[in-house]
Amino acid sequence: MPRRLAALACVGALALAVGIAGQANASEAASARSTVTDAAAGATMGLGAAGVDVAALRLGSATHLAAETSATAQALAGEASAVLGADQVAALVEARAALLGAATTAATPAPILAARSALAAEAERVAAALAEFRAAEAARLAAEAEAARLAAEQAAAAAAAAAEEEVSEWTGGDEAVSAPAPAAPAAEASGSDASAYPGLPAAPRPEDCGPCVGREMVPVFHNGTWRWGCRA
């Protein structure tokens, strides 16, 4: 009997030792599995469901937007500088340089997007100034064209009036030349009565000095006036 009890005690102790050893092995296996899982999770940090690097995609998208905005700003700066002057686009050029610097050195999209927003705002200001200048220039050219048109119309009207006046003067001169001279009243047979001839002075005596000494004097209408002349 004592021997049987001793044998049972030995078997129980052996079973207990085996159970403890099994639990220890299971705990070590679970710990190893947990370590492997944590390592895999760390290796895939930032990856999407399909293993895509989302952070890299976002950075690449921000860099692409920065390149497009930079190209647009460069074209606007060249156009506006030729019209408004280099001083009016200096801030735009500086903002573009800042964006290019951020796109080159930034490891995250945030600095790139912030620089892009600043460049877009400056580009909007320059574009508005350029549009305002062009509108004013178009209005100035239209006003100059209208003034030139009015001046041409006035010059044409003045030339037409001068030509008409010149034609009128020539026509009046022709009429004066072609107008018949007033008919001379018929001379009286007797030269003794000067009252019948307006403006005729008193008849000189035939014996007075003159071209008709001793000859009869008769009224003669010459150059619009009555004068005394010798009878032929």
C-alpha cells in the first residue's frame, strides 16, 4: 500500500511538470507571433489596402500641381512685365521661386500647397492689373480714333466750303465780265444842252483850247460817264 501511494505521487508530479512546460511553450509561441505581426504592421505603415504608399502619392500630386502653377505664373510674368514693367511682377516672380523651392525640398505636401496658394493669389492680382491696363489702353485708342475721324470730317467740310466759295467767286467774276455795259443814251444832235446828260459838265466853247478847237463838241459816253468829244 505505501508503495502504491508513492507511485501515484510520482505520476502526479510528472503530469504537473509536463502541463507547466506546455503552458510555457504556448506563451512563447504567442509572443513570437505578436512580434512578427507588429513588425509587419510597422513595415506597411502609410500603405493603403492594396499596398500603395498614400503619402508618396499625395506628395507627388502636390508637386505636379506646383509645376503646373509655376508654368502658368511664368507665362503671366513675362506678359505682364512687358506691359506693366518688371517692378509690377517682382512679387509674382518671388512667389514662384518660393513654390519651386518648396516642391524641391519639402517631404510633405503641406508646404508645397501653401506656397502654391500664395503664388495663385499673386498671379490673380497681376492678371487683374494687366486686364485693367488693357481696358484703359483700348479706351484710349478708341478715343484717339474718334478724334481723328472728327478732325478728318471737319477738314473735309472746310475744304468743301473753300472750294464752293472759290467757285462762287469765279462765277461772279464771269458774270461781271459778261454783263453788258449800260446802254448809252442817245446823244442829242445839239451839243449846247448839257442837262440831258447826267454828270456832263457844261459844254466848252468851240474856240476854247483843246483837241476840237473850231469844231463842234458833242456828248460822248465813255467808261460809264458822259464827256465832251469832237464830232467826227
